Amino acid sequence: MACLMLSCATRRDELMATRYPGYSAEIRHAIDRGYPINGMDQEQAYLALGEPICRKTIEREGRPVDVWIYPPGGRDPCRTGEFRIYFEEGRVSHWDRFDAAPRFSEPRTP
């Protein structure tokens, strides 16, 4: 096992150590509380909410919109995920069905 319980930093750990200190107080607060805010970039949304179960791109009013979908997912998580965040030009533009912060989860390993 290459990574025993020694200092194996995850992507989130690295971002929290290197990028988080430079974010605005508002962004840090949202990350700490685990919720999205308009204008967050994708890295900040990842730090706040963790890895989505599905990512896809849709078209809205002729523009591409990235969509991150969070659990629970059911048989087809890209269609049945309960919480979605929408990114336009790399920034959170809106979200739907947000009742409580999902728990942060590391990406699944094959």
C-alpha cells in the first residue's frame, strides 16, 4: 500500500492548504459550512460540497452550462440526482433542491 496512514494528502487537502487561505471571507465561510454561493468557481464548489456523482454539460439559451449532480442518485445518477449546481463560464450561476449540505466525499477509486 503506497499510501499508509502517513501524510497522504488528498486533492482537497492540497487545495485547502494552498488555495483556501487566499479566498475571500465569504467564500471561506461557504466552504466551511458546505454550501454553494453564486460566483464560486468549480474548485471552490468542490471544496464546499465534494465530488459530484455526475457531471454533464447542457445548453441553456444557446450557452453551455456545466451541471454537477449530487446524491442520492438511484440507477441513473445523471438523471435522478437530488441536488444540482449550474456553472456558467466556470462560476456558480444557480442551484436547485438544496436543503442541506451533502457530506464531502472523495472521488471513487477504480
